[in-house]
Amino acid sequence: MKVLGKPRRRVDGRAKVTGQTRFADDLVLPRMVHMRLLRSPHPHAKIVSIDVSKASSFPGVSSRLDG
């Protein structure tokens, strides 16, 4: 019972504070595609169509949904 209620040293604490720890968001792989999630303001609405024409007009934008 000497352990309960006592502070524990975090082994990875120093690396996280100094920015040395690499997280999943820090990874960049070849041919990686970044995306932006658009949420509906209506919780249970049925999505009939999505117009991606404006976004597709920008260079480097991929509108492929099939992977």
C-alpha cells in the first residue's frame, strides 16, 4: 500500500515536453492524401449528394472517394 496516492514519474514526459515524441499526426508518407471532414449540421439527415466542383477547381485536390 506504499504505492497508492503517490506521484509516479512519467517515463515519456521529458520527450513530450521537448517535442521529441512523434505522434501519428507527425508522420508524412509518400502519396499521402490529407483530408478535411465536413460534418452535417443535421444529425440524422440523409446525404443525397455532395458538390465537390468548387474544391476540385484548386490544384492538387483529389475528389476520389473509392480510395
